[in-house]
Amino acid sequence: MTLDIAKLVPSLDSRILLKVEGLRKYYRATANRFRRNRGLIHAVDGIDFEVAKDESLGLVGESGCGKTTTGKLLVRLIDPTAGRILLNPGQQQPTDIATLKGKPLKAFRRKVQIIFQDPYESMNPRRTIFDTVAEPLKVQKMGGTLEHLDRVSHMLELVGLTPPSTFLFRYPHELSGGQRQRVAIARALIVEPAFVVADEPTSMLDVSIRTGVMRLMEELAARLGIGYLYITHDLAVARYVCDRIAVMYLGKIVEVGETEELLQRPKHPYTQALLSAVPVPDPTFTRPPVRIKGGVSVPVDPPDQCRFYSRCPLADDFCRDNPHPPLEDKGAGQLAACYKA
Amino acid sequence: MSERPVLAVEDLTMHYSIKAGAVRAVDGVTFSIERGQALGLVGESGSGKSSIAMTLLRLLPDNAQILRGKILLDGVDIVPLSEERMREYRWNRISMIFQAAMNSLNPVYKVGEQIIEALEAHLESAREESIERVRRLYDVVNLDPGLIVRYPHEYSGGMRQRAIIAMALACEPDLIIADEPTTALDVIVQDHILREMRSIQAELDMSMIYISHDMAVIAEVSDVVGVMYAGKIVELGGTADVFHSPIHPYTRSLMSAFPSVTGKKRELGTLTGEPPNLLDPPEGCRFHPRCPYATDVCSNQEPPKVRRGNHWAACWNPQGE
Ligand SMILES: Nc1ncnc2c1ncn2[C@@H]1O[C@H](COP(=O)(O)OP(=O)(O)OP(=O)(O)O)[C@@H](O)[C@H]1O
Ligand SMILES: Nc1ncnc2c1ncn2[C@@H]1O[C@H](COP(=O)(O)OP(=O)(O)OP(=O)(O)O)[C@@H](O)[C@H]1O
Ligand code: SF4
Ligand SMILES: [Mg+2]
Ligand SMILES: [Mg+2]
């Protein structure tokens, strides 16, 4: 019998807000002319991580590597194939979000918010900005219309939609892309949630507003102890927003560490490639080619070997013949899953 | 330069009417693009970048009106053209990758079919040929050809975006307008697509308008950069000139607010004050309420164009030099 240390020492770490263990999500692939067998899409393939209160954990990685799927699992918009998601794991009785049902699931949904990658997805085109932002307040029966008006106006101001009176009664299609994205942010933060999944929340914002929104999110994190899973492609933004960064590749976390350390001394060859692909804001600089083998990564029934094997510039026979490498400490608390790092 | 520009925009002005009045989204915009050239458009959210793009394609909503100006495409003004004539230009001559285009795919049809349909509508190519072409385009945008016969909901956000890029490239247009095309993509795919787009652009001598808020991407893709603020282009010039010796105070603040992964982590600059209200934009220079260099004249008189070679900015207190 194995002892669960966390249960014996309940206050092990009361700062941890969320603890994810062995999380998986598989989809069944459709058979077609190009792919005969059906097979399983390993969208999220056994990941472990923690998010502390008032911490912002960045999740970066290739398009299609499973970031949004991870985010949706954490707020239980979709059900995991396997794994545990413990809320307040330091408490006597942590909640396993992965198996919640009925009333407790509803109660949980109130504490978490997701800011969607695509702000169109979360907005009803026939509802005004006021109705959209006030919706979570209405759902949770918090205050009356006048109070809503007040809080929504305040929130719009915080995200830079000023003067609020000129935005309140517009419809989503009457806003620019970035303005719509800010409406989504305002809507997620208005209920002061405990945990927020932010899926590319500032991708459409220009720099002057982005810095403001980044500060707003940080400030709310500090004041209310909000934990963030901050999904982004923009490593420069992650550098300013995230305390730690996790790098995903084909459903696996391949590296995780403290932000500056990871950006300055990346250990995993994928992280290294990622960093070398970041554009440089200097038109006279010619960035050298990125060190990664071409080709597309397909998450259908991946072979039991390093997920990065076929694209890795360092790969050798050992990598080919062994299972996917475990996440191991490579110094300074930085974990990487690579035999060569 | 004797050759006629592919696109010349003169004094273009387009407003949206809403209950509260007129949103002055595009206000007296003038610029041109040579064949094979890439123009980068940067600027604050809501400054009118997408509005310019939609005006150029004449894909405007009912509440929009083009009040003034010309859009000369190969010398032909397309502003007065009928919708029917316009359709000959759209997609064949000018095509566009829309901002947040991921949602413009029809959810009930397979993605590949939608691209093939676009191809066949414009090129009358045979089925087999189209399929082959779609495969090639999937290669260009780094998508697994197995995805051709899958539905949009089975794609991740970035995969959908790449399919849209493939669709826009399908008809090999003279001018392609790309509105934040790679914002949803990871940097490795972005790097790949930008390198590919540049080589296709060179190969076909295609011109491009590239809209992005990402100064670093703009630095890498554009030959010429236009900076927008509140419905106007406030600075325009060669990319190196604009980046290394910006004239307009707004351009300067953009540069200082831009985060970078390399170098020392410095404090990011912010713009103080509120973004302009396009229903009632400030008098004089529209940037004056937020400008650290503003003087009295800025608040009541339209700023003059300050020229340095092929580089200009509209400002009373030009910087640098
Ligand atoms: N409902 C679904 N059915 C089948 N496959 C899916 C479904 N949702 C996602 N996938 C697949 O799961 C994988 C992960 O998708 P996910 O949306 O999590 O990627 P992502 O990392 O968010 O990518 P992006 O950066 O492009 O948004 C992809 O291969 C995608 O095709
Ligand atoms: N259909 C519409 N009706 C009324 N106003 C509109 C409409 N579409 C856009 N606007 C307004 O026009 C202005 C310019 O919008 P546009 O979409 O061109 O901005 P943008 O520069 O592309 O911004 P972003 O970087 O956020 O995408 C904004 O203030 C926006 O609110
Ligand atoms: S384990 Fe091998 S194949 Fe995988 S990333 Fe490291 S070097 Fe590359
Ligand atoms: Mg995603
Ligand atoms: Mg736009």
C-alpha cells in the first residue's frame, strides 16, 4: 500500500490553489482518405503541474499541442479521459474537479472563469456589451441592475474602454477585435473569481493597452489571490505576466521553470527552438533559421518515444528506442523532459 | 519611380454611423504600395486598421459610408464600382486574411471542401488539380494533409487560422491583405509561414498589406511601415527609418511599450490617458491629450506633415534629428 503524503500532512502547502495529476484528454479521430485507421488523438497526454494562489503559470507551445484543451479541462467545460484536478489540495478535503457533478459542479463553475482565445466564441452577437459583461453577475444573482451598471462601467474603464457610456449599449460587431477581447476580459474578471484560464487574452491588443491589461490582471491576482493559467504564444508577454512557464509539445509538458531562468537558459531543444523563432523588433537584424526539423506533428496514436523525436535536432538512437523521457530537474528547479538536456 | 503602384489610396474617409453619432474610423488616409512591396500597418486597437482593410475590399457593413477619397487598384478607382464589378476584383486581385478569421469557416462543411470551392469559383480548375493544390497549400502553412477532410471544430484555433491563410493564397492575388494573420499561431509556425509568405510574395511579385500590433513581426515582414492613431496614418516610412528614427511621439511610445524576450527586462512604457473616442476625436492633433511633447498649437491646429526623405510624420513637435 502506498501512502498519500498529501493526505497525512494536510497543510503541506496551503498556498497551492490547483494541483493537476496525470491529466489526459483523448478524442477519437475520424477515418478518412488520408488516414485509414481511426486511432486516438492524444490532445492532452498525462500532464502534472501546480498553480499557487496569486500565481500566474504560463502555458506556451505549438498550435494544436493541447493548451486550450488543458484550459477547458481545468474549468470543466469538457470531461477528462483520466487524471485528477485538485482544488485547494492543501486542505483537509480537497475537491477533485475532474469528477464533480450536479450542484457542486455548478458551485465550482462560479469560482472559475475562462477568457476564450476567440472572443467571438463567448459573445452573443445580439446582446449589448452591458448585457455581456453583466451576465456573470446576473447568473450569480449579485445585485440589481443599477449596481450592475455601475460595476460594468467601472470594469470597462479598467480595461480601457472609455468613456464606458459610449460602449455599454453597442453590439459586439460594432467593436474592433481588440475592443472585443477587452470585453471578454472585463466579463471574466467582474465576478472576482478564484481561478482564471486566460486563453491568449491579449493577443489582439496593441502594446499600450496590453501593458494596462497585464497590470490589471496582476493587480487582481495580488489583491484577490487569483491564480491564472495564462495560455499564450507570445513569450515576450509571458515574460512580463507569468511567474513560471510550462512548455507543451504534443500533449506533454516538456519543460517547466521560473520565467527568467527558462527564457534565458532553456534546457529542452523544443524550448530552444521556440525562443529562437521569436521575431526581433529590429528591421536590420536577420534572425538565423530555427533549429527544428520540418514536418507537422500529429497527435494521433503517438509512438512510445519522445514526442519531439521526429523534429528534434539532437535526437539519437537512444531517444528512438526509449519511452518518452520523464520531467526531471535540470538544475535551478527547472524541469525538462529530454535525454540530452 | 515610373511604374504605377499596385494600390494608391488617396484621402480615404470612411465613417460608421451608430446611434450616438458617426465613428470616424478612417479619416483622410493616403498611401500607396508598389508591386512586390509589403506595407506594415501598426497602431492602437480601434485605430481603424481593419476598417481600412474592409474598405479596400469594399466589404463594409450597412452602417458604413465611404465619404471621400479614391482607391486606385492598378489605376482604376474601385470606390464607385458596382458590387458586381467589385466581385471580379475581390479574391482574384485583392484577397484578405481576416482578423480572428478562425470563425469564418463554415462549421458544417469539411475545411478542404471550402478551400476547393473557393478555388473552383475563381479559377475553374479541375477537381484533381484543386485537390493537389490544396495539399500544396497545406504544406505551405504546415498543416497535416489528413486534416483536409476534417471539420472546422476538429481543428485547434491556430489550425483553423492556417487553413484560412491557405484559402487566401489559393487564388494567387496581386494584393493580399493580412489582418493579424499569425496572432493565433505559435512562433515556430509563424516563422515558417512568414518565411513562406515572403517567398511566395517574391515569386509572384505579390504586394501585401500586413496588419499587426506586433512591432517585432512588422519589423521582420515590412518594407514600409504606416503607424495609425485614431483613424489617421500619423507616420509612414521605410521600416528601418521608422524603427530607428521615429518622428512621431506616438510611434516612440509604441516602441518603448513593446516587450522583448531578449536583452535586459526593462520597465515597459505605458501611454497615459484615455484612448481617443472616435465619435468625438480631439481637435488639432488627435494624439495631443496623451502626448508628452504637446504644445498649445497641438490642441487646436491639424499638425503638418514633416518629411525626411521618403519618411514623414504628422506632428508639430517632430522627434529625433
Ligand atoms: N473536439 C475535438 N475533436 C477532435 N479533436 C480535437 C477536438 N478539440 C481539439 N482537438 C484536437 O486536439 C489537439 C489539441 O487542440 P487544442 O485546441 O487544445 O490546441 P491548442 O494548443 O489550444 O492550439 P492553438 O494554439 O492552435 O489554439 C489538436 O490536435 C486538435 O485538433
Ligand atoms: N460596424 C461598426 N459599427 C460602428 N463602429 C465600428 C464598427 N466596426 C468598427 N467600429 C469602430 O471603428 C473603430 C475602428 O475599428 P477597427 O476594427 O478598424 O480597429 P482596428 O485598428 O482594426 O483595431 P484592432 O487592433 O483592435 O483590431 C473602432 O473604434 C470600432 O469601435
Ligand atoms: S529526448 Fe531526444 S528527441 Fe527528445 S527532445 Fe531530447 S534530444 Fe530531442
Ligand atoms: Mg487554443
Ligand atoms: Mg482589427
